[in-house]
Amino acid sequence: MPPVKWLMHWHPSPGATINSQILSEACGCAESLGGSKDGKWKTSIFFYRAMTRDGSGGPAGQQHPDLPRELLGVALHERPGLYFSIVRAQRLVLQADAAFPQVMEKLQSYRIRVALNFEGFQYQLGDFCLRIGKCVPNNSEALRGIMMEVEYYPLSSIEKSKAVMEDFFDIWQETIGKKSLPGQFIHVDSNFSDYGLSDQYSFQHTAVQYATCLQQLMAAVTVRA
Amino acid sequence: MECVVQGIIETQHVEALEVLLQGLSGVPKERVRVHELCLKSGPNLGVVPSEVRLLCDLAQPTPSWTIRHVGGAMRGAGAEQISVLVRTIVESKASKNVLHYFYTLGYKLDHELLKIGFAFRFHRGAQITVTVTSTNKMPRLHATDEAVPVTPGIQLVEITAPAAADNYNDVVSAVSAFCEYLAPLLHLSKPGHSTGIVATAGAAAASLMSSGGGKTL
């Protein structure tokens, strides 16, 4: 069973923008806490859209209310052999293997419209692993967001690990708070039980957290725009 | 890609076929119990209508699911001349909510079947799988325990082997060569081109059962 993990995203202060300096300051904080950099990581998320025979170019949901507006594909860095598909409106997460995108390609019913990468550096910090990264569209360097993963190796129970994760989060907030950056990291709870996921952490939990994180990043972009 | 041929055999000769396959492969047979659900895209979904199969392996202690897309057969003069069908296959394992997932995506259940039988998997010029199954239908939705045979007395034999663009000729040869061994009991041909049962099957089966099987008829 994989260890428990929290995803957090950078929420800029009103009027502030996201820039790469925030990313380097966050990495600096990981190092100042004693973290040792030990590699890179990349998770990819794909937005699929329904293809319809009447050729409607707009969001499918507007003309075909029975079809999901949005379908997400998630390829996690720690499990390249797996692929996850999420229908957020229906609180549904499917676990498949790496051949799943090929099945979708053959079916020609949903197609990838946008791909986003979450990538950055990884730090080992005692029983914790920190991954701090940026969210950028595929084939582009345009910064869409900053986020981090915090993994706690000894535990797989979400409930049992809650206190230690909160403690870590407090220390992290205090450390990064000293930098006086225009914003803060926020952890948004994903409603795992709505997806039928249990207290025992799994890769499906991570996929759902990425979907939640993405929603938050998109909302922040919309507010700024 | 995969290479595939199919044939049919009367149930009374299946035991003889099993003896023959056991002798040829030298591996133990595996039990097959697969619930197959064929889904089709709902109206308007997809650039073209599409079809996907969800296979639930009920032979395992914990049922496992596979998504399977069967692509079109290879075409052209070369493909016409060979006796084996070469087609694209894409498969992915999936979690148990896969049926609900495809319903949510706008797919509808077209039909469902339960295939019961056995399989031999072995290497003989290629990685060959021979499955011998009876096809069953359900009187009620998903009621696999109440399944009844679609064609009583007749079972389906399918030989498949994975292939790639650069080796399918070799795989076709290996599958064709293996089919020769089974010729006394059944005709194997491309799916959709059934050539019926073999007239000599009874005599061949009797011979196999008396010599190879060590049993008297």
C-alpha cells in the first residue's frame, strides 16, 4: 500500500501573480528544513473532450447533457504502468494500465485536447518526501501554477496520519512565511469517500488529489483573468 | 496485433481435443470463465460508432477486469492469401468500476456472454493460446449463474498469438503449422468464415481417446 500523501497548491494573494521566483523560494525552504534533493519527477494530466457526430465544436455538455463535459487522464510519476481516468462530475475514478490512452484513441469517442505537466524536484526529509513543482502546458513554458506533494512514508491510513501531516504543514507554512511571498500554500481536502475510496491510501487517491489541485489552479487563473 | 483463427467442435469430442492439446503443449490446462460485456457508443457519441468489450475473469478468486478493443482486420492482397486473420488488439486492465465508467461516458450495453471452458498457453514458434469454450447467454441481466448455452452441443475453439508489424508473417506461419495438428478434429479458419465441423472428428477422437487418453470408449 502506498504511503499517504497530501497535495498543496500555491494560492497567490489578491492581485499577485505566480512566478518562478516563488518556485525557487519554495525549493529553498525544502533545503533549509534539511531536505536533500534526489531527483526530478513529472506527472501528466490530459483533458479529454467528447467527440460528437453532429460535430458540435463547443463543450459537449451544452448540447449533450448526458455526456460528461470533462474527462481527465492522469499519468502519475511514481506508477508509469498505471493510468487513471476521472469523471469529476460523477465522482468516478477508474484505474487502468498504460495502454488505456490507446484504447481511447481507437474508440474515437473522447480525444485529448490539452495536456498539462506537473514537474519539478524531489527532496528527502527524514520520513517525508517533498516534491515541489510547476504546472505547465505540454510544449510550453507558460507557468500555470505551483504545487507540492508531501508524502509520509510510515503511514497509509489517512485518518491516522492526519495529525502528523498537519504538524508538518504548520512547520512548512511557518518556514515559507518568513520569505514574505505574495500568497501561501493551501491543502484542499479531496472528498475521497465520494469516490468510493477508503481510508487506506492508494494511487487512486493521488489521481483524485491531482484533479482537485488542478481545479484549484484553474479557478485561480480564472479569478486573475 | 494478434493472429487469430477459429473453429467449432462438437462437445462430445472436446475431451479428445483436450488430450491432443495436452500432449502437444505439455502444459496444464487453465480454467476459463469469462463474462464478456459488449458495449456500443450511444447515439451521437464519437466521430464514428465504436464498440468496446469488457471482460471479467471469473476464474480467478478475485474477478479482474480487462478493457478490450478489437480493431479491423489487416487488408490487402497479402492478407487475403493467408489463412489466418491479423488484426489490431488493444487491451488494458481496469478497476472493477469499469462498466459504470463506460456507462457514464455514454456507452450502452449491446449484449453479454459467459464463456466457459479451458485454455492452453504455450510457446511453439510463437506464444500460442488455444481456448475451447461454450458460449452462454444470461436470461436476466448479469445473471451469470443462470447462463445457458447459446449453441448446445457445440463449442468454439480459438487460437490466438500476439504479433507485431515486423514479425506477423512468422507468427502466421507458426499458427498455421499448429492448426495442422488439430486438423483431424476441427477446421480452423478466419473468424466469420466458419467451415463447420469435421466429418472425421468422431474417428479421430476415438483414436485419440484409445491411444493418447488411456481411456476406453
